[in-house]
Amino acid sequence: MASSSPIFRFAPSPNGRLHLGHAYSALMNERLAARLQGEMLLRIEDIDLTRCRPEFEQGILEDLAWLGISFAPEVRRQSLHFDDYRQALGRLEAAGLVYPCFCSRQEIKEAVRQREATTGIPWPRDPDGAPLYPETCRALGEAEMRRRCEAGEPHVLRLAMDRALERRAGESLSYGRFDETGAEHEIAVDPARWGDVVLARKDVPTSYHLSVVVDDALQGVSHVVRGRDLEAATDIHVLLQRLLGLPTPRYHFHQLLSDETGQKLAKSRMSRSLADLRADGMKPDAIRRQLGFT
């Protein structure tokens, strides 16, 4: 998609109803797009075919229409574009940057526990607090990897982080972060702190990391506005953009909303949905005022 004006996108997942945190993010996108005279796109991130459901997507559309947020007519649904992600993954595989991993989460947890018990040293964690993958399957030979894949063993595909970074040796990895005034400054990234991240699964040819960079490029997204919980993951996205020869958007990270206990609003914690608030008689203008978007 080619455009001379900035392009923003709001990209919810239809695995539950939207809550006030989603409303805040959508309204922040709307505010910044208006200030920069940009265009707003809607993307439905539904690669998780087991949890995403049509009724939740319909709920998203209803909630956004109720809030009065307008988007460009075409909606991109990730589940209809798996071939785009396969092609990007294929390029990384051809470059020797991807390998199959047959370890279950429990096996990874046990391997890390054993290493910590043996060395007495805490195993390194990624920015989200999860232990880095101990690279168990990288010791397998090519023939063994191929045999197990052909036998249909469950596996994921991981990025060989050291090889990926070697490929970009000498190149500064960074992105432009912009604030609410449009002012921008450069932020360096450190993908190595994430280790060998998962890029795809046997039954789903992509992950959030891979699909989001492919989608942003194909949709011509120039400005990404999302929560601070995804700020660290931008390390991975910038690296993938460089490896695939894709443009890097500018980024803005907004605050996260919390409930009365101080926990971040989340579908998994059954935070009150916009549909619940609407059923209670709350009006869109009241939502905007409450969130600071008068």
C-alpha cells in the first residue's frame, strides 16, 4: 500500500471482548493519526486459530463503531494471509537462520532447572521473564532434524539469533521513537537478550513476531502505536525487518491501564469489557473522557 500520508494501525486479536485498555490504545492511535494527518487501518490478528472466534471479531467491530473510531475500509485478517508469512519464513530458512526445535515447554523448563542446579547460577531470562531457550536442538545434526520433521514430530521453528546477528554484523540496529508532539529520537535495540525466539509452529506458519513485521510492511504502516508491554519485543521486530529487507516504522509506546488491584487490564483476567460497560449504560463520550480523550 503506497501513501504519502502517515499510516497507523490498530491490531486487536479476536480471542475475547475488548476492554478499556484496548479502547485507550485505539483512541491513542486515533489521536496521533489526526495530529499527523494520517490514515487509520484495522488489522485482525487471528493467527491463533484455536482461541480466535468470529463472534469476538464481530464484537471488536461493534465496540470500535460504538466508540466512533473510523478506519480505512479494508480490514486485514491474518488468517487469510498465511502464504505471506510462509514466504518470509522461507527466505529466513534459505539463509540458514531457522532451525526446528522439538522441545516441549516442560522439557525446556526441566533443562533450565537442571543447569541451574548443576552450576548454581541463575539461567538468563528474556525481558518478559521467561528463561532463554538452552539451544538443545541446535546440537542435532541436519539428518536427525530432517528425519524427525518428516516423521511428523511436533516442533517449532526458531531463529538462530547468533547467526542472525552475525549476518547484520557492523550494522547499527535501531528505530525511531516518536512522542505525542511528533518529535522523534533514535533508540538502539538488543535482540540477543531474547535468545532463539520462535518464528513459527508446525501447524501455524508464523508467530506474532513474524506476522507483525510482514503485515506492517505489506500495509505500508509508517507509525506503530502500541502498549509499553511490547516495547522490548521491538528488538526482535527491528532485526526481522533488517533480515527481510523491510522498512522499519516509527514507534510510540503508550501507558498501560491497571485495575483497582494494580494489575494490567487483560482478557485473561476477565477485565470488564466495553460490552459490559455499554450494557451498564455507559456512553462513548464518557469512555473518552475517562481515558483522557475529550
